[in-house]
Amino acid sequence: MMTLRKPSKPFLGALALLALLFSVTAHAGAVIEGLRMWPAPDNTRLVFDLSGRVEHTLFRLDGPDRLVIDIKDARLGQPLKGLDYTKSHLSGIRSAVRNDSDLRVVLDLRGKVRPKSFVLAPNEQYGHRLVIDLHGEAQQPSAEPQVKKRAPSLAEARDIVIAIDAGHGGEDPGASGPSRTREKDVVLAIAKKLKAMLDREPGMSGVLTRTGDYFIPLRKRTEIARRHRADIFISIHADAFRDRRAYGSSVYILSPRGASSEHARLLAEKENASDLIGGVSLDDKDDLLASVLLDLSQTASVEMSSDAAASVLAQIKGVNRLHKRQVEQAGFRVLKSPDMPSILIETAFISNPTEERNLRSSSHQGKMARAILAGLRNYFRANPPPGTRMALLEDQRHAVSRGETLTGIAQRYRVSTESLRSANNLKGNTIRVGQVLQIPLDG
């Protein structure tokens, strides 16, 4: 016969402690290990780094504007502090425990936003993430009265607009060099130098798809270019390969069919995957009809892209060795814009120690930007878009009227006084009424 003894108090205490530990472990849920913010000119991205996958809901509140995020079965690993809200859509972040096990995060907003959220599974660079995108609500433009169009004069003609796309950014650093140089940093530096040079170039101007360290989806990059009515789209990158001896610059255009080399195919796959690295919701797939129409409309832009790419490649070879001596083709998603020629430049192999050092050099960055500018200049001189100053500046002359000055004429045609003197073999600024001046293409 077995008799049961009453458990001792120490034994009961140990059981209670084990039960408590088991309860805490079972309901620990995911831990928010960190929070990163990437402010962009028209949106703000918040990325919660998580120890595991979570479920969440979000809703907006008015008066004042707030966004509430409820994260199920989660807790903070550290306070949500240290963020600079100056250039973001936020004025602050608060958090509190809800229902004993859930976490509520409140975003205090500066105004109305369109929020979008999604979770991302771990990849090679990051663990589980909850991404919150805040887009400013755009104002609808007022209707413009219809006016009859006429050919612009030189003073009214527009500049050729170059859209400069610095690859990667924010959550997506791109490739890294042996000394941990990040692709997203060096290509942005080159892009900014190129824009500054373009803005000083008579008849041309540049627009950046990103001006800082934040992520932009591939499709939105071309949307930005289209919004600025760009005449060409230039995407700047830095290549990488497992063999550090790989070297050289390359220029690519879109291939509607297949890649021109195995390296081009692999490179396109890597660049196209940046949307997944940076965190993009893939809920807006193209349908078959849109795909067919896109392919048909791209034919002309691919031909123009090929000419522009060849012109740029010819100039780059004076700055850096070439990886391939001809323009290559691959299926880059960022180049799929049917209404403008588009090229992608791999400035160098950041995985090559020598080329990595060059990419970090401000002097070398400037040389690369000048080579790209020279290639674009040569292309557009031969193929100036209608209605642009470059299309009208060839053989442009001006008859001097009473009261006009050389400086005033230079300002009217947006060229420098020095270039105007040089084009007309003038010793000083003296001009006479009735004198016909040649307006130079370069200012």
C-alpha cells in the first residue's frame, strides 16, 4: 500500500517558480529589438527589427493626427528613443503595454498621411521586420486652361532634363567592398556631383531620384523621372563579384528578351532583388495586357538607350578600365520605362580593393561624373529633343537692339558673358546696335 505525503513548502515553492518561468516563456512573444527611420522628401519609412514574426493592425486618429499600431504578443527590448523627427512626417513616438501581452505604438503625425504596412521575413542582411510607410497626401493640381501651343523661342525653350538615379539606399546598402565601403554611399556621391555639373551645363539640368540615404522602390524611381519629364534616366551603381580580381566599368540597357552575358543576367537578378531587400509589398503585379503594351512601347526607347549608352561608355573608358568593351543588355526592372531612354552604369567593381579606393575618392568620383556628362552632352548634341534649348541653339543669332548690353543678352539666353565674347571674337563688352551675335551652344 502506497501513501501520499503532503509536499513540503520548499518543494511547492520550486514548483511555483517553474510554473512562473514557463508562463513568462510561453507568452514572451516577439521582442522589438530596434527601430530605424528613413525620412524621404515625400514619405517616411519606419522599420521595426523583431526577434520573430508578428501580427499587427493599424488605424488612424484625428485631432491631432495619429497612427496607432497594435502589435500582438510583443514587447519592447529597449525604449523607442534617439530618432530625429526633423525631416520626417512624425513629431514623436509613444508606446504602452495593451491587454497584458500586446504592444501599442502611437505615431504622432505632423499632418495627414496614407499609411501602408507589411512584414518581411529574414534575409541575408536582416531578421524579421515590420515596415510602416507613411506617404504624405498629395494635393490635387488645379485644372489648367487650354491654350494653343506654339513653337518656343530660345528664351522660352526648356532644358534637357537628366534623371539621375543613385542605386539602393536606406534599408538596401547594395554591395560592400573589402574595406566595408557601401555601394549606396559612393553612387549617391557620384550622382550629386553629376547633378551639380549638369545644372551648370547650358541647356541641361539634373534631377535626383533620391537625395539622401533612404530606400525608393524601383518603379517609383522611374515615376520620379517621369514626374519631372526627364529626357533620359541614368541609374548609377557599383558592381561586385566573389573574385576580387574582377574589375572595370560597364554600361547596360534593357533587354526585352535575354541578357547579353551570364554576368549581365546575374547582375540584373541581383539589382531587381533590391526591392525585396529594401522591403516592398508585391501586391500590384502587372497583368498580361499591360506587359504586352509595355514591350511594344519600349522598342523605340531601347534603340535610343543604346545610342546614349554607347556615347557614355566611350567617355568612361578614359577614366576607368572597361569590364566589357560594348554596351551590354539585361532585364533590369529599373530600366523598364517606355517613354524615355534609360541606361544603367556600373561605375566599377567595389569588390576590387583598387577600384574600391577609387570609388571612395572624391576626385575619382568627379572624374566619373564628368565622363558621364561628356557622354550625355555628345549624345544630346546629335539627338536634341524637340522644344529644348539645345535643339534651338544651333545657328542661333541675335541682332543687338538699342539699350541692350552684352551681359543682358547673355542672361537672356542663359549663357556666360565669357562664352558669348569668345563666340563672337569680342575683346570686351562693347557691342553696337544692329550687330548680329552668334549665341554659343556651350556657356
